[in-house]
Amino acid sequence: MARQVAAARARAEVIVVRAAGGLVIREDEVLLVHRPRYDDWTFPKGKAYDGETDEDCALREVLEETGYLCTLRTELSATEYVDGKGRPKRVRWWLMDPIGGHFTPTDEVDEIRWIAPAGAATLLSFGRDVALLAELP
């Protein structure tokens, strides 16, 4: 994967897609989202708007995808990969605490699960997401 990211960056006029998201923790569980478009399980995340900070992007995307208003705790490791359009993408991640809200299914996210990290490791669709679980307190 690192070679694909490096190759994508080497192309002329390539811009790294900036994104951010959160590992939302409640007691001993982490929040996962199911995206029906891709039929995958992942953590809530999304692309940043021009002029938006990565922190604000992470909070906005978690709220939009899950319905949960959160606060940031600590920053976790970033992930990098090539997106479906062949562009390099960098996602910054934060550990988050939910402070309110509730989930309503949408076309983008049709289901969420609060799950123990061990169960999350078997449900997550991407190895890069599984690796983030090792950073949970």
C-alpha cells in the first residue's frame, strides 16, 4: 500500500485528499458504521472542506454519520492509502467521547454498532482500521 501511495503522490499535480474521523468510545466499546454503498464496516470519517480544520472535520463527520456529538480526546495515528479514484488520501484520527445524540439511518450509513474492540477487529473491513484498535486505551 505504501508503494501505491508513493506512486500516486509522484504523479504531476496530485493533491492529497484530506480527511478525518473518530474512534468514538463508550465504556468498553467502540462505535463502528456500516456503509451500504460499499457494504463495509469502518470508523466514521470523511473528507475535509476547504478551510476546515482536521479537528472540525472529524467532529462534523462523526456527527453527520452517527448522530453523536462528541468531544476530542487524543489524536491517534494517521492512515494513508489510495482512494477509489487513484488519489492519495490521508486520514487523521482522534479518540472521541460521545456527549449526546442518537443514530438515525441514512443512505450513507444504515447501521451502527457499539462493540468491544476484540469484536470490532473481526468486523472491520480494512486492516488499516484494525491497526487503529491497538491505540485504544
